Amino acid sequence: MLRKIILPILAFAGVVFAIIVAIRGARTIPPARPVSEPPVAAFPLFVAGSGMVEASSENIAIGTQIAGVVSQVYVQVGSHVQAGEPLFTIDDRAQLALLNWKRSAVQVANASLEQASYERGLSEGLTQKGVVSLEDREMRRYAVQTAEAQKALAQAEVNAAATDLERLTVRAPFAGDVLQLKIHPGEFAPTGILPQPLLVLGSVLPLNVRVDVDENDAWRVRAGATAVGYLRGNKDINVPLKFVRFEPYVVPKVSLTGQSTERVDTRVLQVIFSFERGEKPIFVGQQMDIVIDAGERAGNEMALGKIRP
């Protein structure tokens, strides 16, 4: 009797539960609001692209010609340096000792030259008196020439050692700001192309932004076009952009997410714009949403009947 009552109740409850689940599953879920509102285009006809902020000199990876342990670092991240100012120094004790040795060799060569010159001077007078033969006089003259050559060689070795000593101090090739510093005293600084640069230097007055324009829209961008850059994440932080140049080689789109599944079959034209940062919180390496005015180019094409309005 009890089984006849419970089973229908359980079946009815299951049906009600299935109906509730079906109703909830069919309900439309509103899309999530974006973290930041997208920028509003400032031009009626425009080309949009993503850009990366970089130094106007481009981001220069500074390396060393001679590998070794870093003994001193003269700059910090954000430091402004002038051309020729030291950035860091490789341990120079061995090279300094070599230079002192070479300088001692120059002193020895000077002494040998003075002695040879003195003996040649004596031979000149003794030859006239018939004490020293002409052959002996010529040998002493050649000895002076040999001593002069040895002195020149020793001085050249000093200059070479001094040059190698100077190369142990890495200096700024131009005036700019230290954007990244990944070397510290006591660390080994290798030579060659490194996955992580020892130091990144760049000129930030002004800043540049490298814009990737899809190859399908590249024809719409003209030289000298005006543009506006909106900082990724806050459209209220925006700057007017000034055209600098085209990178004339169309390249595959660079992945900005780092995902291995990202498609890279799109090719882009890179357009360089510049802007003055002022007090705005825009830094090298940040992404920007770029809107480029395409009104004049598109208008000319419409007037010629090449595209439809």
C-alpha cells in the first residue's frame, strides 16, 4: 500500500524537477558587460587597429662585447642617460693588470732605445777617430731602428689593452631612458643575442606607437593621416597621434596573447605614429586601440567611382 503511494509521488516530483531545469536552461543569459567601454571613433570613415607603445628610438637591447661578471651598475630603471655615459662594467681586474704589464714593456723599450741611441752616438765619434769600424757603426744604427720598432710595438700593445679595458665598460649609444634592467653586480653577462636583454634603452621624448593594420584595410591608410590612440582599458585616456612612417614590409600578425593556438595567417601593415605623453599614465609596452582617419582616401576613391558609397 505504501509503495503504491510513494512511487507516484516520486515520479511526479521528478517530472516537476525536469520541467524546472528545462525552463531555467532555456532562459536567455544576458551578455556580460565589458570591463571597459570601447572607444567611439572620432572620424566618420576610419581604419581601426591595435598598437603597441614603444620608444621613438625603438626599444634597443644593450649587450656587451666581452662576457664576464658584472662588477658595477651605474643606472637604475627609469634613469635618463646621455650618449656616452657608462651603464655597467664587467670585472676589469685581469685586463687592468695586463695593461700595467704592457706599460712596463713600453718602459723597457724606452730604456733599450735610449741605450741604443747612446751607443750609436759614441760610434759616430769613434768612427771618425778610426777606433770603430764602419760596419760596427752601421750595426749600432740598425740596433737603434730595432729598438724604435720594439717601442712602437709595445705602445701598440698598450693601446690595444687600453681599448679592451674600455670595452669592459658598456656605455649608452644615445641619450634615452633605461626601460628595463636585468643585470646586477655579481651576475654573469653573456655576449650575443639573448632571450632576455641585459638592459633596454630607449628615447621616450616623444613616444611612438606601432599600429598593426590588416592588409585588407592597408590601402585606406594614407601618409600623413591623423589618428587617435585610446589606452587599452580606459578610453578616457587618449592622445592625438602624428604620422611618422610606414614600415614598407607587410609582416605576419604578431601574437599579443602568447597562446599557442592563436592564428597568425593574417598579415598586417605596420604604421608608426608618435605622440607626446605629457602627464598621462602611458608607458612603453602598453597596448592601445588606434583609430585612423580614412576619410580623404575613401572620399577620393568614391569620387573616382572605384568603391560604392
